[in-house]
Amino acid sequence: MLELLGQYEDRSQFFNLFNYITFRTGGALFTAMIIAFAIGAPFIAWLRKKQGKGQPIRTDGPEGHLLTKKGTPTMGGLIILISLGISSLLWADLTNPYVWSVLIVTMGFGAIGFVDDFAKVTKQHHGGLSAKLRLLFEFSIALVASLAMLAAEWISVTPGQPHTIITFGEALMSGRSLTAVALPFVTGWGVQLLAFYVVFTMIVIVGFGNAVNLTDGLDGLAIVPVMIAAATFGMIAYLVGRVDYSFYLGIPHVAGVGELSPILGALLGSSLGFLWYNAPPARVFMGDTGSLALGGLLGAVAVATKHEIVLAIVGGLFVLETLSVMLQVAVYKRTGKRIFLMAPIHHHFEKLGWQEPTIVIRFWIISTIFALAGLATLKLR
């Protein structure tokens, strides 16, 4: 649509608006939100009819949790993916390699999550797809996307190309910034990973996909922090894609990466529409279909914008949830004792007697604080 409307920019100033990333980001947001609202109710009714008993619930969870969640359909993440996909195709620049790299991760991880959810619903068991097979597919998709983004950045630094990347100052004109990882609060060289850079980016994408997946355990708990992170990285992508702003802030500049802002706008809009149906008490769960896809999307955007470490700050809530599981498993295997009453950590607070809305809203507040801290790294260098 962008190329089609761009043909008329000489005839009317209105069509020139489509050349502005900010305008298209807003358009993507509203388009995705409207689609999500429109398809949400009938789609949930269809899921409920097809799934019957809905998503199987862990039998070792809090008793109140079991009673309120039983029978709720899953795979609601399809509402987000459909809305996001259509909106992105309408508003993003489809000639941009970063756009396709992020969409490949999003839809690929969504497909893995769908297979996992389908297995759970069919077998009525929370096991789903085997962990080894799931990780194999996730790392394969992450590898393709990482190499595609690396190739896109390499082209932008090749002499004779229309765009030049100035990633960490004048010394990086050689292109060595391709495999460097930026450090928050620091101007200048990042950590140079060289051949290990692709492995690092794969871990970021896969790790964050699964981190969001672990967080998705209470009504609305994961989707709002995803929205907060999407809004934050929408701003970061726009700033990183601008030479003037990135130079002023002392952050990496990556030519063309600003085109990810419309995708993040679409994510924000589709998530708003989904939240209408996922708010407590949830009429539908996003399932692995949504959580894996959204986490992978954020991880891929962080890689594209050279803000992988900042993602760990902005998405600090997801990191804490993941660490709680890792610590619980590690300590239990070593000592036979548990640190938390139940992991991930949101279930620990449920076991302590906290009401679900209290946990969810307080975690939203924590997520907002992390996002503000992440934004602070843009200037405090």
C-alpha cells in the first residue's frame, strides 16, 4: 500500500503523509486495534466450540486459579497475529529487510506455539510439543532472521551503497560494528563478539520468546508488559533509524531500522484489542501461539536496533520471571528444597494469598518502571 499511495504524493500533500514513519505507525496501531476488536468475539466463540474443555490447567497450581481458569479456550494469540500481520502488510515498507526478518520470527514462533497449543488441547495435557523439538525450530528461525538482519546491515555499510551506518562513532565506519553489542549508559565501542555474535542474537530472540511465554500465567499479566515494551521499542527503533537523533543521543544508528516502528505500532494496537477479551476474568488465553510470537518479535527488534542489553532492562519483568524458574529448578536439583512456593514467581504470590488482580496490576507497575529505566539509557551516556 505504501508504494501505491506514494505515486500520488505529487498530486496531494495528504499522500505525502505516508512517507512519514510516525504517521504510518499511528495508522498501523489503529488498523490492528480495529481488526482485533472486530474478529475477537466471533473468533473466541469459534475457539470455545472447537476446543470444548479449553486449555488444560496445571493440577499443582493454586486452587482458586484452577477453578477460575478451567474451560477457558486458548490460541487467542491468533487474534493478535492476524491483526498484526494484516496491519503490518498495509503500513510497513515491504521492501525493507528488517521488516521481513521480524515478521518471519513473529509468524514462525507463532506457528510453533500453535502446534504446541494444538497438542495440549487435543491430548488435554499441558506437555505439548517436546522441549528439544520446540527449541530446534525456534533456533532455526532465529538463525535465519539473525543472518538476514546481519546481511542487511552489512549492505548498508558497503561502500557505494546509498546508506552508511555510523554505529559507535567515527571509528566504526569500517563496519566492525556489525558484530558489536551496545552497552547501556556507555558511548563508544560495545562488546565485540565477532563470530559469536549470531549465536548471541539467536539466544536473545529465543530466550525472550520463552521469557514472555513463562510470564503468561495470569489474566492480562503478559500482554500489558508486552505493550509497554512495544511502545518503548517503537520509540527506540525510530530514534535508531534517524542519523540526527542517534548521533545526538550517542546511540547506534542503523539505516532502515526505523521501519520497524509501524510493526510495533501494529503490535500495540492488536494487543489493546486482545486485552479487551483477556482482561480478568479472561474469555480467552493467548497461549503459546501468542506469547512465543510476541516475545520473539521483541527479541528480533532488539537485535535489529542493536539494543539487546536494553531489552533486558525494558523487559525486566520477563527476565525476573525466567530467573525465578531457573533458580527454582537449579536449587531444587542441588538441595531438594524450593526457593519459591511455586515458579514462575507470579504463582508464588498466588500461593501467598495475593489476589490475581493485585499481582497483575503490581507487575504492570514494575514493568512500567523497567521501561522508564530502559528509556533513560538513551540519554544517560
